[in-house]
Amino acid sequence: MEGAVGPRVLVVDDEEALRRLLRATLAARGYRVFEASSGQGALVTAGAVHSDLVILDLGLPDLDGLDVIRRLREWSSTPIVVLSVRDRDDDKVAALDAGADDYLTKPFSTLELLARMRAALRHAARSGNEAVIATGALTVDVVRRRVTVAGRQVALTPVGYSLLKALALSAGKVRVHRHLLREVWGPAYEHDLSLLRVSVSKLRHKVESDPARPQYILTEAGVGYRLRVPA
């Protein structure tokens, strides 16, 4: 780790073999890797090393991972990527609601984990007031309320624009269904999944070259949606 200048990543998992795998994988890509095998260890280490990103298992020997997320969020906005065998939609939503930025289930693709990490780090580095968000050929100019695809301006309804803006300002991060519904339509609509699905479909028809195979607005099954950012 000597001489490393990359982001500090805290890996929290009680499986030594997995920590060893991630340590080698991440260190080879320039990350500075720190480890914890328990929830309490994670809380102490996260503060001591000022980690830039946390990779967190939910099944820890002392604290539930959800409690670790909540306690980290009391004082830190560090991106948290959950890596867990819990694959139920309820578990994913609970982790995201608690404050996690992303969620991957084990077994996982190392390449996908690396991509999700890069997205989380980019989102953390970006100001919430950034004027222009771009991913591929899609550009959202927040100040001018202007959306273009490959330089061509796209006309959106106020709802369509609000939905795309909500996704763009959290690009790379999973947005839970009810969070989007509350933000775009208000609290009275936060359980109206059919409204959200129809609106996402209409938005995809405006900004995707092939709405059936979206490049930008990705579905996180049973959880929500995410605007893809370049790898």
C-alpha cells in the first residue's frame, strides 16, 4: 500500500477470503484498502482513516449491517456500497433507505463492483448544484432546464423533466421507487408504482435509442431506477 494515492476504501466483511480477494483486486487498481471484520470495527476504522468509500456486508457478527449504515450516516456522507448474500427486494430497499448508495448481491461480478464504486465516488465528488450532467450522448443542463441527446434538444413534459433531473442529480446511484414518487409527485403518490413505471417508459421513449434496451435509465428490479454513468 506504500506510495498509493488512490481513494481510501474500507472493506467490511467477516469472511477473510473475500477481504483478501477485494484487497488484491482493489489494490491492483490503485485503491488504498482498509479492512474491518465487524460492525464496531467498521465504525472505528471509517472515522480513523477517513475512508472515501465503504464496501459493506450486512451479515456481521456483532451489528446488523443496516445499523452500521444508520450509524455511519449520523456523521458521514461517505458512499456505501452494500455487498450481501441477502437478495430479497425488501433487504435491498431497507439498505438503500438506511442510507446505502448502492447494493450488489453475492456472488458478484468484480467488474460490476468496480463500475458501481466508480459511480459512487463520482457522485460523491460532484456538487448537488452541478449545472450539467452528461452520460454518453445524454446531457441534462439543470440551470437551463435543457435536455439533449447527441446534441439534439429533447422536449419533455414537466413531470418527465423532473423525473430525469432526479435521476441525473444522483447519477450512478439507485433511487428507490417511493423516493422518486415522493420527490416528483409528492407524498400522496409514494406507493403508486404504476404511475412511476408509465412515466419511466415515456421518458425512455424520449431519450433512449432503443427503449426496450435502455442505455441510460436502468431498472433495479424490485427496488428502483438508476441513471447509468460512463465506466
